[in-house]
Amino acid sequence: MAIEEKPSRNEDEYFARRDAELMKERRARLDEERLKQERTSHYNKCPKCGADLREREHHGVKIDECGACGGMWLDKGELEMIEEMDRKSSSFVNSLFRFKR
């Protein structure tokens, strides 16, 4: 009795399915790595000009300032902190716009 050298149809389907699953997993891993790299390349960069932001503290509020274009950026919750301080003292907002080091 001779053994066929050719794989059966079930074997072909199994390996095709396995290869497709492996490729799908690999694509997902690569997409995740690309997203992580993209996020880190934009971290702490000015949204207007792309230069590095410097973090400054002004009356207890941390402000991100761009050294290139002079833009000031706030993180979540910082605007509310500024509004609260402004209610207490109207000079806070004026001092914020004069804030330069």
C-alpha cells in the first residue's frame, strides 16, 4: 500500500487558516507598535508649530508654553483652576498673559 505524498484537503485548510490567524495577530501587533510610536513622537509638542513645550508653574497651575511660537496650552482641569483663581482675584488672568520667564 503506497502512502500519498500529497497533503489532504483538511491539512491545506488547517494551514491556510493557521497562517491567516498568525498574519492577523502580527498585523495587530504592528498596528499597536506604530500607534505607540506615533503617540510618543507627539508627546509634549506644540499643536500649532510642533516645537517642544516647556512646563511652567504659575500660581500653582502648570502651563505648557511653546518656546518657538509662544503659545500656551492647558491640560485637562487647568482651565477650571484658572477660572477659580480668577474669581478670587481678577489680577490672576492678567498676570497669566504677562507670564514669561
